[in-house]
Amino acid sequence: MQHYFQKIVFSSLILYVFLLVNPILFPREYSTEIINAYSWSGYGGLLNPRGILPYLLSISMVASLIGISLYDRRARKALLFLYTLNLILLPLWGIHVSGPLDGLLSSLINVGLVSTLVLSYTSLDSFFD
């Protein structure tokens, strides 16, 4: 089970980092129409999606995924807290616009994060001491 857990955590981490850097590394994937649609992201929201909070959350998520791969109990709690916080803050960000690849990556990351949390609190709980 540990082997699968490590693969899930590593895959989630790689996909998460790729989702973050994809617009920077591959700007040609985004047509003018998609960029114009992205400009609506955050409209009507109470929180600024272009502020510092999304960066802090992203860095914390990457750090907690690295920690959970090392079976750190604090990282497991941090990942649960960050995932829950992201769910709570989601309606406060306003309109969210994403392309097809971004939507696919987000869905796969969510499946990986939930799987990581479930495995860490059930089958692999004894490894987190």
C-alpha cells in the first residue's frame, strides 16, 4: 500500500506544480480568446485571486505534499486543513474560468489529494508517528 501511496502523492505533486507553471512555460497554448476569458476570473469575488493569498496557499500545498510523502504527521494535518480551507474559500474567489487542460488537471489533483488523505488516515495511519 505504501508504494501506491507514494505514487499518488508524487503524481499529485507533479500535476499540481505543472498546473501552476503551465501558463508560464507554455503561453502559446492560450489563445487570445482564452486569455480574454481568463480576465474574468475573480469577477464578483470577495477575495482577490491575483493577490498574495493564492501564492501562499499554493506554496503551503506543495510543502505539505512533500511532507506527507515523508510521512510527517504535521504535513498530513496541514494538507487536510489546506484542502478544507480551499473548499471554504472557493465561493469567495468569484467567477473561475479555466481551460480544458486546467480543468482536467484540477480534477486529477483533487482525486489525488482526497486519495492521499483517505489512505493517510486509514490504511497508512501507523506510518505517521
